[in-house]
Amino acid sequence: MRVTMNEADYSAAAATAKPMPILIAPQAILRQTARPVKPEDMPSIREGLTGMFSAMYAAPGIGLAAPQVGIGLRYALVDLGEEEERQPIVMINPEILTESEMMAPHEEGCLSLPNQYAEVIRPESVRVRYTMLNGETCERDVDGLLGTCIQHEIDHLDGILFVDHLSSLKRSMIMRRLAKEMKARR
Ligand code: NI
């Protein structure tokens, strides 16, 4: 293994790591704006990465933002790969540079709103920029499931949940249903 672990190393290590607990709405930190990651934050971020990947894979989910595990920093994980062929992405300080005018609906769910799904309309494609673990900047155009997932994760860093893109009626229906389900689980 490298002296400094990369995305694939953390993803592979997650198989035997204890998953971090994922916070469920309405938890206050899910509604807060996360602060930008500074270079001095990286050691503690790296320390938590295997546990975060483990939590995302165990759920199972395709994206997980730091606030969902109680960390108020601007970074998130994404992996659209299969178990046999992971495609781990760590996005540090991700930002959307441009959005397509064309909008598209996608069914969305969220690990912080278990079992709740709804069709959300977002820009069909976005140009996104983020820092990778090796410190390099990645700038790319994303659409389809990856585009949706990345927009959803960046929303988390601004305290926004997918239900905020729905009508207030639909949103309160989902939040009530979630509260009921969580109560029944206890
Ligand atoms: Ni989510």
C-alpha cells in the first residue's frame, strides 16, 4: 500500500471497517451549512474515510456527505460502482460551476431519510469542480445518475435535503412518514 492512501485504498479498506453511524432527519447538523475543508483538516478526514465508505456500502448507498455522519465539513463520497468493481470518488470542497438549462427528473432517496423516495427535478447536467485526495483539482461534466448524485451530495453541504426540491405538501408527507417509521423501529 502507498504511504499515502488514495480513494481506492480507502474503499478497499472499508470492507473490514466498522461503519460510522448515519444521522437520520430531522437532525440539526443535516440542516447546517458545512464549512470549507482546509489542508489541516485532512488528517482527521482521512482517519474517518474507511468508516464512512463502510457506512455508505453497508447501507447500501451511492453517496454520503460528511454532515450525514455528523461532520460539518464540505466533502462527500460517491460510488456508482458494483461491489466487485468499485468506483470511489472523494469530493473535497465540491462546487457546481455551471448547470444545464435542461432539467430532468430522477427518483431520489437519501440515507438520512431511509425508505423515502421521490422524483426530483434538477439540471440534467452540471459542470463540477472538486479537490481529490491527492490534492489535485478535478473539473468534469456530469449527467445521468452521477450528475444527480453529485448535485444531491453538494446540497447536503448546504443543509439541503432532496425533499426541499418538492412541494411543501409532499415534503411534509414524507417527513411525517419518516418520523412514524423511525418511531416504530425504536
Ligand atoms: Ni442524501
